[in-house]
Amino acid sequence: MQEATIYQQYKAQALETLTNGEIVVKLFEEVSKQVSMSIFLTTSGNSYRAYNCISKAQKLISALDNSLNMQYAISIELSEMYMFLYHKLPEAAIAKNTGLLKELLKIIDELKVTFRQADRIARAQK
């Protein structure tokens, strides 16, 4: 029991020390994980659980969208991309279109890589 508490404290502390860029990357990693799981579950015939994964991915995408500073032009473009993903993911899941889910996953993974690179550059400049 005490080991679980220590582990929870360690996880909380690890999250508190992340930079904003690292948090964004972690969110994209989780979106990617949920969409990948949805693809697997869809091909396994478990549409209900697959859709639950898409719902989790949507919540994360919404959090990413809400974190944008709309003073910058890039934020407007990112918001449009996030809303595209937000609406297309459930559409693909309902249609059980794993091809479209895989295409959306590619976009998500490209965004994740881009943000990871941007975070590295930003930290190197400090």
C-alpha cells in the first residue's frame, strides 16, 4: 500500500516538472495511444470500446485547443487542425473506417514530432 502512495507521489512530481512543450508532447502521445487502441479494437470487433478511446482522444484534443494563445496566427491554424481531428475521429470510428483512422493517426503523430522538435529547440535556446 505504501509503495503505491510513493509511486503516485513520484508520478505527480514528475508531471509538475515538465515544461509546457513536454506537456503538449505527452498529450499528443496519449491521443496517439487512444487512436491506435481504437484501430485495434475496431479490427477486433469491439466497436463500443473503440469509440470510448476516440472519446478520450477528443477530450485531449479539446484540451490542446483550449491551451492555444489565439494572439498568434499559428494558433488559429492549429485550432482549425484540432477541430478537424476532433470531428473526423468519431466520424471514422462510427463508420468503422480504420483507413481513415490510420490517416488521422499519421497527422497526430506528425504534430507530436513537430512539437517535440519545437520543444527541443526552445530549450536549447534558453
